[in-house]
Amino acid sequence: MQRVTPAEPFNPDPDARYRRTLAEAFPCDARQAVAFFDVSRPPHYGRWLALALGLLVVLALVGCSPAEAQEPQPTAQEQRQARAAARACEGLTPVFEAGSVSCFKER
């Protein structure tokens, strides 16, 4: 590491802490003070909470679809039966009727 000496004046002790009071640090009185928010009335968190809950409800309703619009997924047993019927009816269309499979030609 190379030490460089600046040409302008600087603090010879960079770790020095200068203690001062708040009056010295912020030289203003109560008339000049600026409030960042109005402390005379309580904050209205209810509006933000209602907005957030409303947004969550809308997102939940958009993500949900009616139960009748969804097609039922075949069970593992039905999938095995469909694969077996496809193998048995090569080149033909399998039709399931009351536990049996019939193979028909397509027109």
C-alpha cells in the first residue's frame, strides 16, 4: 500500500469523533423545523389494508376457474385401460362401453 499526502489541508486524525449537541448540529428553532408528516392526526392504515385485501381477493378470483369448466383427469386405471385398448385396436378407434372395448373403423 502506498501512502499519498494530499496538497490541501486535511484532518490528521481521520478517526476523530467530534461530539456536539443537537442544537449545534441542527441550528434551527421550533418555528424553522419542518415536519415530514402531520402528527396531529393518526395515520389511516385501514385504507391501505382494505386496498391490499381487495387486490388479493381479485387476484384469487382471477386465478380460479369454475369447476365445470375443468375436465376430469383420468385415473391411473383408466390410463392403463386406454393404453391396452390402443394396443388391441391398432389402426382402429377404441370405444369404451360398460367395461368393454369395441374397435371401429373411422369413416
